[in-house]
Amino acid sequence: MYCPFCRNPDSRVVDSRMADDGSAIRRRRQCPECGRRFTTVETTSLTVIKRSGVGEPFSRSKVINGVRKACQGRPVTEDDLAMLAQEVEETIRASGAAEIDAHEVGLAILSPLQKLDEVAYLRFASVYQAFESLEDFETAIAILRHEAEVEAKAAKGKSSEKSPL
């Protein structure tokens, strides 16, 4: 790490701390040549490989922009979209891969979007999974209904289990 003041190629780490919800490390450094201190921030890089084979850095804003179109006219706030993008990034980073296919990013979007808004989920899935007929929509809706029934039964089962006091 070059000193930004005297361009000395050496520096000593004085302090290290996690920053940005644990996705970065902030290091306080001191130059042994001029004695001045400076701060660096280290983050891991995550590259998305597009269909064309070109790689580009992962971007939460691209996730938000892609999902925003599906959420148009729905009761979804910008904060909801930011949280969804954060959840998608955390899911992808948890895989441990430095490079990920764009298709995998799309798959990572589907689950949190389904929890956020089912209509937006259907809109996104119809484009992302290239629905070609009404049957594709009907199948997706049937799956959503089945999952909702399973969740309702599970919630009902938990509420009927009362602990004796």
C-alpha cells in the first residue's frame, strides 16, 4: 500500500475494524517514512458473469432497477427494494464464490421478491423465466397458492400448541 502523501511503498497497520455491516474492513495505517496516517477500506470483489461471457462488478443498484420495474404500481417502497438488494447480495456472498453467473443472481432475487410482493414476483418471474403461455402463469400461481396453504397450516398448528402454565 503506497502512502498517499509521500508515495512510500510501505505502511504499517495501526488499527483494523469491520465496516459496512461486516462486508468491508477499515484499516488505519501509518507510513514509516513520513509518519503520516491514512485510512484504507478493503472489500471483497464479486463479479457477475453475463450471458455474453463478460464480467462486471456486482451492483445492488442494478438489482434494484431490475426489480423496480416488476414492482411498478405495487405497495413497495425504496427501502423495501434496498433491503431486497442487500439480502440478494448477502445470499450471493454466502456462496463463497468470487464469480457468479447473472442467471444465479436472478434466481437469488426470486425468493426475497416472492416474500415482498407476490404480484411483483410473478411479473419478474414471467420475464426472467420466459413464460410463454397462460399455463406458465397458472403453474406459478398454483405453486404460490400451495406454498401459502402450507404456511397457513404451519402457522395454525403453532398457534394451537399452547404451553400449559
